[in-house]
Amino acid sequence: QTKFEDSWQQVLANWRSGIERLGESFRQGNAEVDPKRYPGSCEYCDLTALCRINEQSLLDENGADSVEAGNEVLP
């Protein structure tokens, strides 16, 4: 194999490992809002209808013990 082929194999192995970790985490019920490069990643994402990043931002701003009610965040 050439140096390029070796590096490409390493890239593929890294991707595979990352996808397997994400899949296992999701299988265990973890579905955290965690874009890789926020907010840049969001610019190219087509899943805004499913995204909870705004809800996560509200929790971060108001504390994890806050309860959401409609558009209000109550302490």
C-alpha cells in the first residue's frame, strides 16, 4: 500500500470507530444535543424540525432544574 492508502485506511477506521460509538450511545438511550462544531454545524443541518438545541440553550441559561411550560421557562 502507498502512504495515501494507509492514511485513507486510518481515516476510514476513525470514522467507523466514531460511528460505532455514536450508535452504541444512541442504542443505550443517549440522545443528547451535542453538535460537533456549534453553531457552524447547524448551518448545514437539515434536521431543524427534530433539533432540540434551542431547548438545550434555555436549560443552560436557566439552570438544569428549570421546567419548560410552553414558550416560558419556569424556575
